[in-house]
Amino acid sequence: MVSGNTIAEVASLIGDAARANMLSALMGGQALTAGELASHAGVTAQTTSGHLGKLAQAHLIAVEKQGRHRYYRLASPEVAHAIHALMAVAADGPKRHHPVGPKDEALRLVRTCYDHMAGRLAIALADSLTGNGYLLLGDGAGLITDEGRRFFCDFGIDLDQLTRSKRPLCRTCLDWSERRPHLAGQMGAALLDRALGVGWISRREETRALRITRAGEIGFADKFRLPSDWRIAPSETLMVRRLPGSSIPAAGTTCRSQD
Amino acid sequence: MVSGNTIAEVASLIGDAARANMLSALMGGQALTAGELASHAGVTAQTTSGHLGKLAQAHLIAVEKQGRHRYYRLASPEVAHAIHALMAVAADGPKRHHPVGPKDEALRLVRTCYDHMAGRLAIALADSLTGNGYLLLGDGAGLITDEGRRFFCDFGIDLDQLTRSKRPLCRTCLDWSERRPHLAGQMGAALLDRALGVGWISRREETRALRITRAGEIGFADKFRLPSDWRIAPSETLMVRRLPGSSIPAAGTTCRSQD
DNA sequence: TCAACGGTTCGGCCGTCGCCGAAGCATTTC
DNA sequence: GAAATGCTTCGGCGACGGCCGAACCGTTGA
């Protein structure tokens, strides 16, 4: 009754097929033009314009003018989170439970998920980080160990910088193609950002799938000590890895939560 | 485009004021009758019936017949999670950012949040658990230490039992009245359940607020070693508590994630 | 300056859906 | 059995909102 009104407004904005398609497209993490969104939604430019106006007014998306183009992106990680949560509900529903993920092999290998990586590479990275004692993974989030902190610093990611933000540092995200967790949150975003920065991966046009460069092939395997078979769909049974006693991070630096 | 259709269906179901109010009411965690939901939504019985039918068909809620009543509840924790996420987006929106939570003092003290406790007591419990080294709280989730495992077992909660389920064991939830994290997930549900079971708290009619019994007053303070001032709204600055080196749980037992 | 292009605004059409009154079942109570 | 209660089904009304064609701005490039 009290906040019900507002959640209804938000949900009803997402609850239109055309808008839902646009938002889903924006879950790729890149800003898209109105035209691109129109084609994703399958409606005309005028209609799209109307939809985008509403979404922007409700602060679900943000706009940026650039020449004669207008680039739209999700307004906040909270919005991405909400859409993700709705996807989870939708997947649970009456429909078949087994279409399990993208047919496109490239998408399964590595793709963007809003602002971080998903797919087998992302899972392999998460496994590697936990296996080497850099990260403790829990139910939907993780803690970075002191060793992990040094590792990331060495990789060019300044965690202290990230900590200043209010946004959760280290979350996990369930991979819909592989049903395994991978890194999200600020850590996940920083990892994607850095990997793009050093040219280990690059974006492709018109798809969320990412390309792994030659440098990336070597770099990831070397720096993260990936097993040689990481491209194979990981078996569920490999999930459990006992980790040796490692130091515990200062509580304060990771004590942020959001839901 | 692929799963967009279905998320639109789900969102549009939530995106009606009457239905949103019903779902919000069900976030209290108790099953409610159609009549109660009708009064929460402010519409007639017929209209309510229609809404409930749609929600049930989409598996957002579940029904249970009991005599001439029909009890409705949220169908799954995923649904609760999605609604919560929508609330977070709605709260962020263009509106005032500062109405901050319930006026009702009882609600601020302790209340249900779907299937677990929220409010100052819940925060104090989470603080106590982390402070005593039973729990490591991260960004949205936590890890239970071996000591914590023993503690919970001693309190009558069998974690091994809980672990069998696929549902996340230990998540956190951001308290909207205090803006601090408290325990959710299976742990949170078990804690509420056990506290009700031993009579430390009891439900009230017509509200999500909980009542702390005399036994609870003593029990919580004693067992969880709560500070004497836990009823006072906790200051943000108390959040950081350095914890001594404590043992790390086996990775496998907590390696479940969902989002 | 003019044409091309991306995007938005306007106006009107049409379908969908929420709403309630009335009637119909089922269960409980007297 | 009859009345009361809780809930659902049916039917029809009304409004909100998505859709597109056409016209309108602003930027870009020749």
C-alpha cells in the first residue's frame, strides 16, 4: 500500500514487451542508440521514442546526446539487478525449464552481462580466483582475501579506489548458460574493464558475445593459471574446491550490501 | 528478444497497482486469504479473484484451500527477491529519497521480510554474529565459519540439513528502515523459524511487525550477546568491526549462488 | 543551401484490461 | 434445510496505453 504504487509503476514500465526487449538489449552493458533499440524491440522509431521517454522519465535508463545520435543505457546497477531478478522468476515459471541458455557457442564462451563478463571464461576466472585463495565465494557474494587484494593490484585494479563507492564490491551472478556463478559487482565490472583495457578481449558489433584476442589467450591462461580445459563446459562436480587457510580481509572494506 | 517476452509477462503482472499491493502484502511471509488481499488492494472480491487467478497461473503465488478459505502465498523466494529488487529501483527513482522507512516504531524494531526478520533486532543479530566470528558478511551474502556452524547447531538449527536445498544458504538483505544489512536466505528463514519455535518472538495480526516475548528479551540478549543499546537506531559508524582470525568454512558447503 | 538521416511530437485508431453488479458454487453454521 | 460466508464466473462498461502515419526539429555532409 505504501510503496506499492511505485513498484507497480516500475514493474509496469518493464511489463511491456517492446520496453522489456529494449531493456534486455541494454543488459549487454553498452549504450545503444534509439534506432538500434527500435530494431531490437521490433517497433517503429516513433513508438520507440515514446517508450524511451517513459523509461528515462522514471530513471530506468539514462540518455547521452552525441551528435545526431542519442545513446541510451541502463540508469543504474539496481535496474540491471531488478531485470535479472525478473528473468529468474520468468525462467522458473510454467514453461519448459530446459531450453538452458544461448545456442550461440560464442555467447556461451564469453559475453557481457550488463557490466561484467559471463560465460565459461568468467566461470573459469571465478574458479581460479577461489582456487588460488584470492577470493571466498558465498551465496551470491564474495570476500576478497588480502592475497587477492595484492593479486588484483598487480593486475592493475585498485580495490581501495573501488571501495570508496557505495556499490557492492564483490557479488556473484548465476550464469544462465552454465548454471555456475561468476563474478559481478564492482569487481566484475573492473575485471571486464581492465581486460578490455589491456586488449585481452574486445567487443563485437551487434552481440553481447566478446572476442578473446591472442594476447588474451595467453594472458588469461598465464595470469589466472586457468586449466587447459576451461573452454569445455565445466562439470558441476568440479565446483567444490577446498582452499587452504588463507588470511581474512579486514571486515570493513567489504561490508557493503545491497538487495 | 528471446526471454524478453516472458520477463514482460511477469513484470506486467506485478505492474498493476492492485496486484502490486497484494504481492507487497504477501512479502510479510504469511499466507493470506483472498478477502484479506482484497482489502489490502482496495478492490472488490470479484476483481481480487481475477487478479489472484492470473498471479497463480503464472506461478507467482501459490494457493492452499482450507475449508471455505483460500490461502495465498508467494510461490518462491525468487518472486520475493524480484519484488524486493523492484522496490529498490522504485526507492531510487525521481521521488524524494528521504521518507526512509516505516513511521511505525514497532516495524522499525523487528518485523518480517518475506521469510526472515528485519529491523533493528535483525541488524543487531547480524552484527553480533559477525562480531563473534560466527559469520563473515560480504556484499550481499555471507560465509558461516566453523564456529558459527557449531553456534547455530547449538541454537537448534541444523545447517547440514539446510545445505541440501538448492536455495542460497546465507544472503543479506538491505534494511529499508535502517539502511543496514541483515540476514536473509535460508539462514535468515531458519533463524526466524527457530525464534518463533522457541517462543522468543510471535507474530501479530494485520501487521508485519513482530512481538518480542519476555523469554525473547532475555534469550536474544543472552545467547547472541547483544549490546544493551541494540534498540537504539544503530549509527553507521559502528558498522566496521575487526574480527579475529577465525577458521574458514569448507568451500563446498557454501558455494551456492543465485541472482 | 539542400538533401539525407536520426530522432521526436502530434493525432487518431484500436485492442487490452481493470473494474464492478449480478449471479452462481462450495462450505460452514444454525 | 435455510441462511450466512467466502470466493469465483459472467457480462458489459470505460479508460488507459501501445501502435503507426504524417509532420516537425537538429545535426551532418555535400
